[in-house]
Amino acid sequence: MTAFGNSIAIAISVSIIAVFISLPAARALALHKFRGKQAVMFLLILPILSPSFAVATGSHSLFLRYGLTDSIVGVVAAHLVPAVPYCVLLLTGSFGRLDTDYEAQARSLGASPLAVFRYVTFPSIAPGMAVAAAFAFLISWSQYLTTLFVGGGNIQTLPLNLVSFQRGSDDAVTAALTLIYIAPAILVFIVVAKFLRNEN
């Protein structure tokens, strides 16, 4: 139960933080032209293209320097490395379909920046945000190597326990943990699918 609770808490935290970080970056990439934009896009997807082992060892070395290893904060930060690029790419597509004229009209009518986002921007990008949050959750939920390296074995998550029992040839417990492991992923897909259907 501790491992399950840690996995849920970490995945939800990663999902929220990744979407929050990605919003301004995705808007800039979608709506503005600037020199070096292609280079920024390449650097953005570099953590996705790099081998997971290289990302895990690099994160561990960096976090050792700042005292973030063996902590949930460090694990969350490490999970953001692969999660944020996916969120930015997904939200860039959402912002690319946003008609900024509606935002300008709302501002000209006296709407505050918060009101513009709440009543104009958010409804337009909400489906993309839901999908991005789901991707971030699932990426974090399935992390094994990164959690093992950065968490140092002190932060127990469901993937760590699942692999441990699988290597110990305990088939019964492995099968039970596998069912528990896939349940949140299925639930996330159902919730997001229902949300997208309601939006349409």
C-alpha cells in the first residue's frame, strides 16, 4: 500500500507540475516565430530520444549534487524530465488551433488576464490539457529505472515492487500486482475519454 500510495502521489504531482510548466512554453512555440525555434524543439524532445538509462544516471548524478536523491521531491523532478516534453508537444498543438482574436476581444471588453484564460483560453485548450495530463501521469506511473536511481531504493513505488516480485519468481503476487498496476492507467483513459466526449 505504501508503494501504491507513493506511485499515485508522485504521478499526480508530475501530471500537475508538467502541465503547469508546459503551458507558457507551448504557447510560445505555437503562436510566436523566433530565431532558433527548431533548435528549441529539438532540445525539447532530446530527453525522449535519449536512452532511459542515460537519463536516469544523468539525473542521479545531478541530483546528488543538490541533495535531491532518496526523496520524493527528487523522484518527482526526475519524472518531469520525460513528462514535460510530451506535455509541451501536445499543448503546442492545442495552442496552434487557438484563435487569439477571441482573447484580444475579451481584453478589449475589460476582461482581466485571469478572466481571459478562464473563459476564453482554457475552454479551447482543455482537451489538450486533459490528454497532456494523462500522458504525464502514465509516464510517471510507469517509471522504473529513474525511480530506482534517484530514489535509491528508499522511495518504493509499484513498478519497483512489481519487478522485485517478478525477479523473485513469485508468480501469484506478481499477477496480483500487475492487475493493480494497470488499473489506474485504465481509469485515466476512461476519465479522459469521457471528458473529451463531453467536450465534443
